[in-house]
Amino acid sequence: MISQPADSHPCYRGRLAPSPTGYLHLGHARTFWTAQQRAETAGGTLILRNEDLDFARCKPEFVATMLEDLRWFGFQWREGPDCGGPNGPYHQSERRAFYQSAFEKLRDANFLYPCTCSRKDIQSAVTAPHAADDELIYPGTCRSNSALRTSHSALSWRFRVPDGETISFIDANLGPQQFVAGKDFGDFVIWRHDGIPSYQLAVTVDDAAMQITEVVRGADLLVSTARQLLLYNALGLTPPAFYHCHLMKDKTGLRLAKRHDALSLRTLRAQGSSPDNLRHRWA
Ligand code: GLU
């Protein structure tokens, strides 16, 4: 079991970590606003990090619009891709060396194993139900296939979770949380077969390197937080505190996503909404 450190950081550092895969919507803005307010209340620093690792999904034009929409809404960060800072670079695509070294550390300490399974393989092997929102629980097909370690083909690398271990943390918004490794989530990808570090690895490495003291993010990432706590532990890093926000839903109860163009900041702005009005709406 892993618990949060009480208050081991001298000064609050929060972050906004958008991925430029589409236009930001009102749901992002609400979570980010909470992040900004918590940093302000604590008299701390807010950092902007561009999470643009997935080349196929992240587009340069979305980076520019993301920065513009954030500024329009009233976000102010002290460190970021546009203004620099002591913990850069602030584009994940420029931070590969950090991820590579964490990956090697995990691999050399035997926390990882190579895997040849495609998403389709996993889907057909998985019989247990899984949360619709989250990745499939990996059935462990390649866990003990040591021959793969010397293979030269494109492989992904997975983190072997300690089956049955309960990962606990106190969420600053939602209270005590606990997830069981192997039941609520399975062995997860650290390094993708296409050579891209996974979200779980990159976000953990960056939050630690940028000395983030509290991560504010959507409640859809609660299980990911449990995975990341295992990574902090395996890498010998101190985890931040966590504050997960309730997700914004549309009229039919569906969680807002980038496909909800009508609620993108771009569209709302073009229709004459002001950031103040939008904030009143969610209040
Ligand atoms: N880039 C991730 C996203 O947009 C960040 C999630 C996080 O806050 O860790 O979903």
C-alpha cells in the first residue's frame, strides 16, 4: 500500500497538462480553472505543459489554438512552452531523454517485460468486465515469455503490477481512494511498440521533474493515478498530492469530449460568450 506524503514540498506547484488533439472544451476549462485557483490560493506557481507525445493525434495547429484559447479564458502560467522556465522543455515531444532514462531504470530493475500483444489480442483474451472508460485489463499473456527480451521486432513494454496489492491515496477533493492491482487495472504499457513513451510514464516523469506538488485533473484519471503511484514508487520518486475534479457532462449525461464541438472554447467564443459568463454557467 502506498499513501501520500503529508506535506513534503516547500511551495505549491500546480500544472495544466493539455494534449493538443483537438479544441479545448468547457470541461477542460473547468478542471484547469480549479487548478489555477488552487495554485493562486496557495500563493504558488502554475505551469503549462504541452502533452504532445502522440504524433499521430497531436497537431501543431492545435498547440497554437490551445495556447490562444487558454489565454483568452484567463489562464496565466509562470512556466510553459511559450515563456520558458527553469524546468523545461515544456513540450513533451522535446523531453524524450527523460522518458528514455526512466524507462531504462524500470527495465533494468525488472519492473517491465516486453509484450507482442495487439489491442485485438487482448480484447479476445479478456473475459472479465472492465470499466468502459479505462484500458482493458491485460491478461498477462507475455508476462513470462523471457525469449522476447532478446527479440529485435517492435515490442511494447509493460509494467508488471503487484497483483492483489491495494493502492490507496487520499484525494483532496474526493476523499479516500483505493484500487487493487490486477483487479481494477492490469499490467500497463510504459513504452509503446511504435517507440512512443506511454502517457503513464511521461506524466509521472514530468510531474516529478517539474516538482509538481499537487496534480489537479479529471476524475476519469483516478485509476491512472493508482498506476502512476506504482511508478513513483518504482522510480524512487516522491508523489505529489492529487485533486480529482468531477467531470462535466452534456445534456444526455455523456462526459464532454473533444467531439463536443458546440462546447469548445473556440465555438463559444465565436458565438459571443465571455469567459466570465461561462464561469457563471458552471457555478
Ligand atoms: N494530457 C493529459 C490529458 O489531456 C493530461 C492528464 C493529466 O492531467 O495527467 O488527458
